[in-house]
Amino acid sequence: MAVFLMSDLDLALRDRTYREPDGPHVVLVRGRDLDGALEHLDARPDCRALGVIGPVPGDLPDLALLAGRRLLVCCEDGPRMRELAEAGMNAGAEVEWLRSDKPEFDRLAAWALPVAGVVLAAGSASRMGSNKLLLDAGGQPLVCHVVEAATEGGCHRVVAVYSQPGVRDAIGASATCVENRDAATGQASSLKVGLASVPEDMAGALVLLGDQPLVGARTVEILLRTWRREGSRPAVATSYDGSRRDWRPPVLLDRALWPELMVLEGDAGARQFLEKRPELVDTVHSAGRPDDVDTPEDYAKIVHLFPGPNAG
């Protein structure tokens, strides 16, 4: 999703542009240029969000065009910030605010380029004899650790793809649970169900495997920060040995890649596409662990790492 910088803003964001973009986008503008930004919103219904940086001089204009859109208000002047934020909420916008004329880059980038987490949790776990995702680790099921990492790491929304009701019940309200009735056909079907369930205003999706409970929030945060920076590739994945080709999930996928991912079949998920297009992938080193749980031996190796009655 493009980020249209309408004012003299020098922000090293991925997909930034100083020219009016084609397709869905967000706008960042200085407060003094709010009127021009509203004219742009009036002409472009595919403009999803407006970020206003710095105080707005004079009287506030009519903000009715913000209905159903996101608004970010960044202003050091507290009363003025509240005035614009309240006007946005009254107009029907989803409003966030920061009391600063110079917001931190990563905070601004997170607002401009929101990412959804997609947890693939529809596997049959045939080698375990029971559903591995429901095995206890530190007092909660394995899959809940993955959902927690996505949320705490900075994903704006989390979608969990399941096939068994027990997994849905374990996750509960901590994610939006969507059923994959074709789970037996392989991981690609779950990927497609997950991507199709991501809200339209999300710029990318971070795909996590439900059986990797040791991928923590810090790894998720690093992936998001790397992907949002100018010059990063459309896909960013974790590497645990420093090699760009030997990457493992989680992997962050730009929305521009989704049409090609939505035609995949089989059990390899995004890997079958990205291995043919290595030029699309950046990797970041992770201090977490990629361990997935496929056998009782795998579970025995990792369960002691979680505090709780079954640790040790």
C-alpha cells in the first residue's frame, strides 16, 4: 500500500511517494496542509487513512470526509490535539493520537503500514496422536503462545485459521478465528483462507505457524520494523543461521504478493512461491527459536522452556 507524502516530509517508509498514487493508499500531511489533504480525500475514495503531523492553524475545517477512515493526530499542543481528535471521532473516523510534532519513526510507520498476523492452526497433527496445538506449555496451549507473540509484537489484527473446534475454543477472543474446511488439502489452503480474512486496510500479513510457540514477540517486532523501512523487499522472513536462502516462518508478505499466493495448492504454503523468487525475500536474524512441534520428542525438547507445572 502506497504512502502518499503530501507535505515536505522526509520519511524513509516503504512504498512512499510524493506523487499521487494509483490504488489504495494512506496520506501523511503537515497540519498546515490539512485543507489540501481533505480535497484529496474527496477525490479519492480509495484513500484509506490520513495522518496529520503538527498543529492545524486557524479554525478546523469540516472533517465529514473522514467517516469510515483512519485518522492519526500528531501535535505537541495538547488542547489543539484533542480538538482535532475529537472532531475526527465526531465525524466517524477511527482516531489515534500522539502528543508530539515529531513522532517516532517506528510509531508513525506502524500506523501508516498496519500488518495483520495470520496464524496457521489447521493442521491435523497426525504424528502426535492428538492435536499438538492444544498441548500445554506453561499453563496454556501451544497455539496461544503464537497468537500472543503476534499481538504483543505489534500486529494490528490477528486471524487464526483452524479446522478443529478445540483450537478455536482455546484461542477464544484473542484472535479472529476462521475455519478452513479444506485443511486436508494442505497448508496452502489455510494460507488462502487467512489472507482472504485480513481487513482491507492492512498493508501486509505476517504468517506464523501455530506449532512454533518459541517464536516470540521480539521476533515479530523486528520483522515488522524491517519490512516497513524504505528499500525492504516485499517479503521479510526470519533466518536463524544468517543465510538469506535458509529462511523459516514467520514471514511477512506485502499485499502486492497476495494474488500470486491465492492460487497456490498443496502443503508448502508461501515457500513454494518464494523459493522460486528469492529476489523477493529479505531475512532478519532472529534470537528466538524456530522449533516446531511435530512429534512427542519435539514437545519434550521445548516444554521445559516454559514456566509451569509441566516444566522441567
